[in-house]
Amino acid sequence: MSTLQPVPWETPGPLTGPIGVPLVDLLDRVLSTGVVISGDLVIAIADVPLVRLSLHALLSSVSDRVPAPWPDSGPL
């Protein structure tokens, strides 16, 4: 039984195996730049749409250096 080793990012030639990205690095990159998740779900019977759900979400980190866009403590 052979175990697969992740291929490092700095490989000079073509990639020949799975690429490994640590979850911490991926999470750091997503929170530092932000990510938008968007999707639609349509429930239909006999090609007649009955229900449509839309999802739009923004994931980003919060920083003390960036002021809030509202003057008081926020919408909550």
C-alpha cells in the first residue's frame, strides 16, 4: 500500500500528484481578502418552479484599523 505525498507549491516542473494546502493557510487567505458565496436553489415540479431560494454571504475578517460605516455601535 503506497501513501500519497502532497506536491509542494514551488515545484519547477509539471505537477504529478495531489496539491496540499494547509487549512490554516487557506483560512488566513480567505479572511484577509474576503470571499463572497452566492447560490440559487429552485424547487420545481414538472418544470414549474414553485420555490426559489437565493443565498448571498460575505465572509471577511474584522479589523480595528478600519472604521465602521455606521456612526453608532452598529445595527444590532
